[in-house]
Amino acid sequence: MPHLPDVVLWSVPAFVLLTVLEMVSYRLLPDERAEGYAAKDAATSIGMGLGSLAFDALWKIPIVALYTALYELTPLRVPVLWWTLPLMLLVQDFFYYWSHRSHHVVRILWACHVVHHSSRKFNFTTALRQPWTSWTVWPFYVPMILAGVHPAAVAFCSSANLVYQFWVHTERVGKLPRPVEYVFNTPSHHRVHHASQGDYLDRNYGGILIVWDRLFGSFTAEEKRPVYGLTKNIRTYNPLRVATHEYVAIARDIRAARTWRDRAGHLFRGPGWQPASKREPVKTPRPETPSAAPVSGRVA
């Protein structure tokens, strides 16, 4: 078993320091265009982060057991060396992109990930607002295990990816030099990802690299100020409700559904999907009746 450091644990002091510095920066240099901090929101995000550590430890027991079984079954082996580790990080980032994208377009997966988007602020504490049901992520990394990557190496790469994404949750960093913006996920790209405007929705899924979004057609550059949060925001700071509200909504929709097809739709279609019986009919516009030209040259 490779001995790799726990990068999340080692990064905690940096998380705390950067968060304090960002808070102080808003005190000393206020920015009316930025969302900044709100005490209840920040406390909820930190509480969600602490809770995710406990629940992740619980979910890891069956996941590690399954990964280990699959690793023992495959004859392939990828050694952990100075030159293989960057390749593992690259491959993990590729699968993270597809995991992240899937968690936006499949509702039962979105029920896990929606937690991270539930804040209407965008600061370093938003990065800590993590789900408590991350058991939906493990299938996306099975190909790495079957290719011979040790489960501990997969966990290390996932942790490194998570740590990298901490610093992109800020409004205090503008656009970076063009080569950096072209290749890497940056605060500018991630602000778009957390926005709730229609033309920003479901864009910029990259973890470390933004090139996957450019390759697979999900990239959008930051042009206007984002409005953060959900299309239908939740009005609660209760961590338990934040963690479970979408699961509750799914259960309610399934209970009200009339057919098994509709029940499956509530689980596996997009978050905004509704059965045909609940969709509003499209109104056909009436042809306009010609009217007399206005007296003056101005049209109201």
C-alpha cells in the first residue's frame, strides 16, 4: 500500500488562514459588488464541512472495501512513482469532470451536490459547504481501480483535487493571465459555475483543469456579475435541512407521481424535469391585428 499524505488534513491551517484573511479584506477594503460574508451563512458552510468529514468517514468503509475487492481482481498494477502520480492526477481530474457534470444533470445525484450550491454567498467558506451523502461519487472512479491504480492513490488524487478547488471560491481574485485562464480552473471560471443565471447554469465543471469544459462544450467565460445560489433558493441555515432538502423534495414528487415512468423521471432526469401532466401548456401567440400608424414619430 502506498504511503501518501492526507492532503486535506495538512491543508486545514491554510484553509483557516485564507478564510480569516479574506474576511479581514472585506472589512478593510469593502466591495459593494461582492457578496462578502454573512455570519449565519458562513457558520452553516463551516458546519456542513465539519459534518461532511464525519459522514465521509462512514461512507468510506463500504467504498474502500469495494475498491479493494476490485483492485485485487484486476491483474493490472500502476506503481506510485514521481512520474506516474501526475498522470493519475490528470486521469482523476478527467473522471471528476464527468462525475461533477453528472451530479448536475441527474436529479438523484444533484440531491447530493446541491448542498454545495445552496449558499447565496461566494467566499472561502462556500468551499467548505460539502454534502453529507457523497456515496454517489464512487462509481466514477471505478475505471481507475480496474486500470490498476491503488485505492489509496485514487483517494490521494481526489483529496488533492478538492484542496485545489478551495482557492477558486472567492470574489477577491479577478481574471488571471490568459494562459492560466485557458488551462486551469480559476475563481473567474468557478464564479460562473456557482451562478444561477440561465446562461451560466450547468457550466464550468472542471476541478483542476478547465480544458475538459473547453473540449466537451460546457465552458462559459465570466462576462457579467454572477448571482449565486439556486434557481429556487432554500431559506434555512439548518445544516440537516441543507443536507437533505432535495431528497425530501424527490420523495414528495415520487409520492405524488401517477406512473412508474414519472417516478423514474423524478430520480434520473434533470433537476427541473416535470411530468407532461404538470407542465404548463405552450400558449400559441395570437396574430396581431393591424392598427393605424401612430400620429407622432414616437412609438410607445
